[in-house]
Amino acid sequence: MQSPSHCADKLNGLLKGEIAAVETYEQALEKITNPDIRLELEDVQQCHADRAGLLTRTVASMGKEPTQGGGPWGAFAKLIEGGAKVFGEKAAIGVLEEGEDKGLADYRKLQEDSDPIIHSIVKELLPRQEETHAKMSSLKQRLH
């Protein structure tokens, strides 16, 4: 078992991505007008928020400070902010799907971690990330 600090750092990395996803979906929802698409995006955003909540509680239970800010999706958020205005819903969905790709890679990277806490969390959350990834991939296919 790794030190609580090392374990918390890895989980905070996932948390950072989940927070960034929630923020990015929020920005996308400000630009998307189609009610059916909005409903799907709200559902995916809630899934990310739920995962962020679990990760926050887990890190805090280790006596460590959960991260507060988003991370890698920041670049995607900037594209959403400007791109959705110029390129429309298809481009925004494409960018969101790229973010889901990144999130999926982050979870898979930790899938074989030797720490039982990390292994347990990833085992629980990876299927949920796969589900949100599949939803966005499907939405992207329907729009393109």
C-alpha cells in the first residue's frame, strides 16, 4: 500500500479532471440550445459531478486536501467558449468527446495500480467514465 499522500495525489489527479469536466459541460450548456442535446449533456455533467463528489470524500477521508480546480479540460473549455459560438453544436460535442477520451485514458492509466484504495476507486468509477464516453461518442455520431 502506498502512502496516503501518494494515493491522495493520484486521486486528486482524477478529481481535477472531473471538476474540469463539470466546468466544461457547464460552459457547453450555456451555448447549446437544442433541448434534447442539453438533456444528454446535463446527464453526463451530473455523472462527472457525482464522481467528483466521491473522489472529494475519499481524499478528505485520507486526511488530505481535495483539489478545488479543474485541469486538463481547461483547454477544451476555452475551445467550447469560443468554438461553440463560431462552429456550433457539432464542434462543441466533438470537443466534449475529446475531453471524455482524456478522462478515459486517465482512469485506465490507474487501472492496474497496486494501491488497494486506488484500485477500488478506479474499479468503481472506470465503468461510469466508459458510459459517459460512450454517450458522447454516440451523440457525436448522430450529429455528424
